[in-house]
Amino acid sequence: MMADHGDDKVQQGIEHLQTAAREVIRATRSLLDAAEELVDDPKALQDIAAAVASVAQAAAGRFRAPGAPPTADDADDGHVQRIKVD
């Protein structure tokens, strides 16, 4: 009787793992579909990158002390800034 109970638990565990594996596969397919769409439409990727940069910039501004002078990052022109390190 105890062996049957243990076998049921093992079977339930296997079924849960199978269900979880199927969910991971579905999620991975969705991620790959989204990646493929971005590859097909580079403008969408640029838009997403710009939106993320805008949100990051706004978030960084919230961490600046009130009345603090602007930093070099506030005047970012989008170009690479070379910083000499000795």
C-alpha cells in the first residue's frame, strides 16, 4: 500500500515537470518569435532602445539631489565621450 502511494507521488511529480517543460518551450518560442520580428524590423528595435534609454534617463534624474547642478550626462548628445584615464 505504501509503495502505491510513493508511485503516485512520483507520477504526479513527473506530470508537473512535463507541464513545466511545455510552458518553458512555449515561452521560448514566444521569445524567439519576438526576436525574429525585431530582426525583420530594425526600426522597432531602435524605437525600443530609445524608449529604454529615455526611461533610464528619467530614472537617473530622480536620483539626483534637488537643486544639484547638471552633470555632463545631462547634456548627452548621443555621441561617444572619450575620458582620459591616467
